[in-house]
Amino acid sequence: MKNKKKIIKIAIDSPAAAGAGTVAKKISKHFNLLYLDTGKIYRLLAFYKLKNEKKFKNTFIRKKIGKLKIKDLQGKYLLSDKIGIEASIIAKNKNIRKIVHNFQLRCAYKFPKKFNGSCLDGRDITYKIVPDADFKFFITASTKVRAKRRFKELKKLGRKIAYNDVFKSIKKRDYRDYNRRFSPLKKTSDSILINTSNLTKKACFFKIKKIIETKQKKNGNI
């Protein structure tokens, strides 16, 4: 049985393309944590909706979420801007959020024994999904930097899109995420702010790793 002192839960909130997903994966791998990009769940649902909107009902959604595996969220086709916009709209639906909520809780609190804990990132993780997380981070970057990152990401995937369109899309996403009625994106008072505008992926990883290890050492967990 695992020593409970060594089990950690990490909660990360961030706006689109701030680099949270990349660093969360690295942190999860380093500390052997189950990683869940909660935004990918809504992107997958957006894909299903765009594929067949008539079929997109609560019963269908429950069935898909019930069978959902982490590996199902790794498809590169989920990264399109069109799916991102639709996902942001779907995420405002209270009924859908309730369905997704249970899956997120299972990942956060009932992870397989082979892991030392969990790491979830999204928009409402620090105060809605894992409010008792051992570590809470709010990762952000300037709109311009985030738009450039998303633009490069889409170009690598072979997408023909203009930077200005990506910039406008990021701004729209931010507005919807920060102003939606249910579970809006916000920084909690107990979340550590990490601005990645001038940080490399490596530097961001080491910064968060140091914060975690410093607290663990202080608490006698390592």
C-alpha cells in the first residue's frame, strides 16, 4: 500500500495555449502522476457534435463518457481551431458539465495504484474539481504569445490558417472562458501564478518542479 504522504494531487487552471498542457505532462511523468487534460474531453465531445449533431444528446454523451479512456484524448485531430471553439461553447452547458464532472473526479481521486497521484489541468480544476489539491497553479501568458504558439502548432499540423484569425480566436475563447455562467476560468487566491510569456518549456517545468519538491521536503515527504 502506498504511503499516503507521498500521494499528491495537482490542479492547474489556464487560458488556451498558455503552455499548461505541456508542463503538466512533464510534471506528471516526473512524479508518476495520472495526467488528465480536461479540456480534451470537451474537444472530443465537440468532435462528436460536429460529426453528427442530431445524435448529440445526453444519453449519447453519457455513453461516450462512460467508456472514455485517457488514450482516447490524444488524437491530433482534436487540436483544430474549429473544435476548440465548439468545445468552449459545449463547456458552458450545465448538463454536459455534470456528466463530465464524474469522470474528472475518478481521474483525480481514484487513479490506478501504479500512480503516485493525479494532475489535472483545465479551466475550473483548482476550485471545482480538485479544491483540496496539494498544489494549485494558474498558468498564463500574454494573448499575443499564446496566439503565436497556437498558430505554430496548427501550422505543424498542416493547417492553412492566418495568424490574425488565430489571435481573434484566442481572444474569443478567453472571453467565453472567463465569462461563462458555470465554472468560469479564474485564479483562486491559493493558486500560484506562473506566467510563461518569457519562459521556455524547460524553464517552466523546472520552476514548478522546484515548488513541488520544496514543499515536499518541508513536509518531510521526500
